[in-house]
Amino acid sequence: MNEFVGKWRITEMEVWAQDSVDLIEEGYFYFDENDQGKFIFCAVKGNLDVAVNTRMPELEFSWEGTDDARPVSGRGKIEFPTPFEGEGIIYIHNGESSIFSIKRIKKTVTDNVVKFR
């Protein structure tokens, strides 16, 4: 999972305009080191359970969350053509689906600082 760890900005979604994607805050996916994560776009917020494909730079996920406070869930997949970009699809069970693009958000210098005593 380490190669995907971090925050990824949603730069485009097939179904929703960017101002809708960024309705509550800038749309993003975040992946942690424990094959978990979270995302937000439009009024949809979700927690991810991630499975990484070790043969190809891609991951699949299932998710649970809310859409404007209404419980929703789904699944999705993201392929990474470069270490800094991803192309995927997200499915909302009994709802819509959308192809999307993400870009890795660059870490700041303070994110990489190691503190010594």
C-alpha cells in the first residue's frame, strides 16, 4: 500500500462538474498505511477498505459513508498510470457511478521533517 499512501485531489469526475465535486471542500481520496482510507466529493463522504493489486499499480475498494447525511455504500477501482496520477471509477450501490481522475497532492517540507532529540 505504501506507494499509494497519502492524499490525492479529485481533478475531474465524469458525472459532476468540479464546483459540485468541491461543494463541501476540495474533493479528495486519502489512503493510509493500513489499507484503509477516506474520500469526499459533492455531499458524499466515505470510509474505504482497500485491496492493493501487487502485480499492477492499481487498487480496489469498498466503501461506506453518507450522501447528505443519508447512508450509502459502494465500491470502486483506481489504476495508476504514473506515480502521481490515477484514473478510476466509483459506484454508489443503487445509485450512480462515475469515472474520475486524481492527482497526488505534493507533500510539504514539514511533512518530511524528521525530529531529532
